[in-house]
Amino acid sequence: MRPVELLGFFWTVPNTFLGILLGLLTFQAPRMHGGAIVFDRAPRGLTRLLRAMHRTAMTVGFVIVAAVPVEGRLLAHERHHIRQYTQWGPFFIPVYLVKHGLTTSPLRA
């Protein structure tokens, strides 16, 4: 791992910790996939709520929580968010919320 990648990893640890807590609300065991911690085994708990909100997945730090198996284009999309987290660290969530309009629309994967 290059120094810049290592710094990005540590920069987003608080977000990853929050992602793990959200992942635990899916009531399922995670799996590792492409460097990410993935909760996508069944629509339960938080993932059932994602479906009710017409959302497929969300990424928080290095954690992907999804109502469907994470693979292909969805995996590529969520890994893009992981790269954004390594750049923005703890600022990613507020920037994302402001960019996507807190009051105008729910978050999208």
C-alpha cells in the first residue's frame, strides 16, 4: 500500500466505524470483497429499510450495506464512493448531504 493510500485509509476510519455500526443493523455477518466490508446477504434490518426507500446500497467509509448482492456495476459504483471517502475523510458525509440536497431528496446509492 502506498503512503497516500495508507493515509486515506486512516483518514476515513471514523466513517468506517460508523459503517460497521450501520452494517450490524442488517443482522447479518459481513464479507470482505475487493477491500471493502460488505453486508449484502439478505434484505433484513437496515437493508430492508433501504429497499423501502427505493435504494439499493450505501457506502460509509470502507463499508457497503446493500439490499442486493454487490457485484459488477454496483460494486464499481460503491468502490467509487470508497475512493471519495479516502479523499474527503470525515468531511465526505456532510459534503455528500449538502450536494444531494438534505431536504429535496433521499440519499441515493
